[in-house]
Amino acid sequence: MAMSRSSSWKEHRLANRLECGGTEYSVDLVARKATGVEGWKMTLIYLPREGGGEIKIELPNAASTADVRRAVRELEGAEARLRELCQGSGG
């Protein structure tokens, strides 16, 4: 489900329930225009469903909105890849 705060902020839910390291997370991709960044700064945010700290993973910047959409398509429902990224962050 895509959510939007403004034209300079895009948020997309990639997974409602993803188990990683014994914790269950919901996972969002957040893309935002940032000062000093061409295009979009992209971050994966793993929100624990039952307390604990969130995990943020910086992704490579996207040059265009189309690149943001491509990243969403590649990661949406790709539980093995999302779990791999989570575990690689120490989560």
C-alpha cells in the first residue's frame, strides 16, 4: 500500500509480516528528496511488530521516480531478500 506525505516523500509497504532473527517486522521503503542528493534517497525501515528498536537500511539513491517504483517492484514480496538485508544489518 503506497502512502504519501508530500510530493517529496514516498512510502511503500513491502511486507506486513517478516520474521528476521526471531523478531517479526513490517517493512517499508521510504524515498525522499533530500538536500544535496540528486533524485531520491531510499531507506528500508523494519518496524518491529511487538516493541524493540527499528532497523534502518540505506539503499542506493534513485535517480528518478521510475527508479523508486522499480526498487519497490523488486523488493515487494521478496521475503528472502528482505530477510537477507535485515540480517546483514545485524538485525
